[in-house]
Amino acid sequence: MTDMESLVERLEKAVGRLETMSQSRDMCGEGSSKGMAQFVQAFDNLLAGPVAEYIKISKDIGGDVQKHAEMVHTGLMIERSLLVTASQCQQPSASNFSTLLKPISEQIQVVQNFREKNRGSKLFNHLSAVSESIPALGWVAMAPKPGPYVKEMMDAAMFYTNRVLKEYKDVDKKHVDWVKAYLSIWAELQAYIKEYHTTGLTWSKTGPVAKEVGGAPTGPSTGAAPPPPGPPPPPAPTSTHSGTDDSVSRSALFAQINQGEGITSGLKHVSDDMKTHKNPALKSQGGSVRTGPKPFVVPKPAGAASSPKISSSKKAPAMLELEGKKWRVENQENASSLVISDTQLKQVAYIYNCMNSTLQIKGKINSITVDNCKKLGLVFDDVVGIVEIINCRDVKIQVMGKVPTISINKTDGCHVYLSKSSLDCEIVSAKSSEMNVLIPTESGDFNEFPVPEQFKSLWNGQKLVTSVTEIAG
């Protein structure tokens, strides 16, 4: 049975390579008898090395991680197809290149949408690491610095891979190996780009110009037929005069212009009784009145007036519930009295997409994550791990007891109210603005201190020394 599965897997890989070669010939407009380019072979080594290891470990973990890995593999195979095209074709125009990039862009969206649809997954940190870094596949369009772009995407993944390491370091080594395998894909890709595509995707100097993708693998077909082509453009107006007639007309026109003041001698005098603004009776007489062209109006589709409006996006249901060891507070809006009281030390809280709401968490809890919230007020007693604020706007966090670390990432507007027992709390921030820490005073009030946002770095001969920039106000 194992031999049969191995044979099927080998056949699938062979078919995939044949399909990719066929699609690449379609993109170029004709086939090529030349051998595979060196940079395509190098990319195949990448697929056979760290990518294969990542797929294998993801399969061992199973579940959402395995499904996500299959989507990533599809994206890499689409990118390989583009590399084959570049090795056989000359660089296309900007518009055609955008069309060639469309399958990659669509697959990136598929990977990211999977994360959004599975926010309640126990492996959410794995999905987030992949989702945040998968745009690295777009390096083919990032001239002249594709390598640094991949590095930036890899750094975005490490925020979540560190959380995976922290969660599974002493629990399951398989997940630690998964992190190493996944990050090695982007590390190896940077080295690959540096060697073969330093300033952008390398195209062939010979061969046909690459054309629009005719059959690139863009995922499963939805079965919908493409829209019918629009009507052909109207024929260009044909001239009713010959070239000789045009020449004669132009000569007559210049002859009239050269008459000088005499050109007005043939005009007829218009008396007051012939002017409509002085003789209103003329307006009531028959005759057509010339009007200007009507403004263009977009035609409405048939039945548009009678059909009711349908909302394009459904509002997600509000949620406040305990799922395993995770408290999920999601999609709350204008809720001012949300309370979680029955807490335990092993539980965590995940607060997502809440707006104009207030949440109080009583008791001692392991960690709290606030994600994609706007104008949220959070009050909690004690946290033994970390409080993370991600992708938020105008949030206020108040500590009543103790918390060792508060992390603020990609957030605009965050006020942190510390208690007297939490003054030793570490506050770590990145890519955020308008952050303030409020320290309690003996009188019960708070003194506000802004978190620095601007820094300067100087080379001291051995390393960069970075310090806060003091701005005189």
C-alpha cells in the first residue's frame, strides 16, 4: 500500500511539471526546445529542500496547518510557472506583466482569506505567520530591491512564529521544527534572489515577448462562464471628399482669410426686429431649436428599479464565549458593560473586531490579545503572561493588578493606565503611534508620559547606536 501511495505521489509531481511547462509555452506564444534555465533549476532546488520539509511537517501536524501549506505550495508552483516563462520569453509591457502577476496575487489572497475564516482555530498563530508573510511571493514585481522586500515579509512572520515557539517549545518539538522549516523558505529565497534576480525578475534576451496567461493554475474553477465580449467599436467615419477636393477647400479658406477687413463685407445686417432677445414673439414661432448634446447617463440594468438593495457584506455575529481555554470576544459594537468574571489561570482572552465597547476581565488570566479593535476600553485585574495590542485604533488599557509585559504593534492611538503594583511592566512597541503611558500619583490622578516614536542611529565605529530623538516643542 505504501509503494502505491509513493507511486501516485510521483505521478502527481510529474503531471504538475508537465502542466507547468505547457502553461509556460502558452504564455510565450510558442514552445521552446532549449533546456531549463539555471535560475529555474535553482528554484526547483528550493522547492525540493525547505519547501518540501515545510510541507512534510505541516502534513504531520495536520488540520488547518496542512490545508494552509497546500495553498502555499500552490502559490509557489504558480510562481515557478512565471519563472519558466521569464526564462523563455522577453519582458512584456507593463499591462501584460500585470496580467501575468494576477494568478500569484489571487493565490496570496486565498492564503490570507483562509486565516480570516479560521480565527477560532487552535493553530491561529501558525496561520497568522503564513498569512502575514505570504505576500513575499510578490517579489517578482518588486524591482529594484526584491530581496529586502522578502526580508520584510519574513520579519512580519516572526512576530507570530515567536508565539508558536513560546507555546510549543517544551510541549511539542514538531511545531518548533515547523517554524524552522517555514522561515528557512524565505531565508533561502532571499539567497536565491540575490544570486539570480538581484535587481528584479530576470527575463530572457531572446525568444518571443511574454503574453497574457492562458492557463496558469489559479486554483479550482468556480464553474462560472466568462462574461461575453463587449460590442465592437464603431467604424471610423469615412471621408466623403477626395484629397483633391480637400486641397481646393483649404485654398479657398485661406483666400477668404487674406481679404483682411473685407471679409465682413458679405455679412448681412441683423436689425432689432430680427433679434429674439428684443423680439420675444420670434421664440413662439415654429422651427426647430438646436440644443447641445445630452449628458451621458449610465444605463441601469433591467429590473434594477424594482429589485431591493442587497447588502454586499453580512455583519458577523457578536460573540462572548469560552471555547476550551480561550475566551473569545468578537464583533462587539456599542457594548458598554461586557464582563468576564469566571476566569482561571490557564485561560487566555482573544478580543477581535470590537468597536465603541468596554470589557472588564476579573481575576487572574494567562494572556490577553486585542486584535483589530477601535475605540475599545479594556480593564483587567492580573495577567501572568503578556497583553498584546495588534492592529488597533484609539484603545485604552487599564491594569488594576499586575502584568509583566504589554506589547503594542501596528496600532495608532493607545493609552495604557498602570497600577501602582504594575510600574515595573515592560512596554514593547513597534510600528505604532500616539502611545501614552499613564502613571498613578499619590493623589489618585495620573501623569501622562508619551512613548517615543522617533529615533536616531549613529555608527560608533563598531555598531549602530540608537537613541530617542528629543524634539523641542
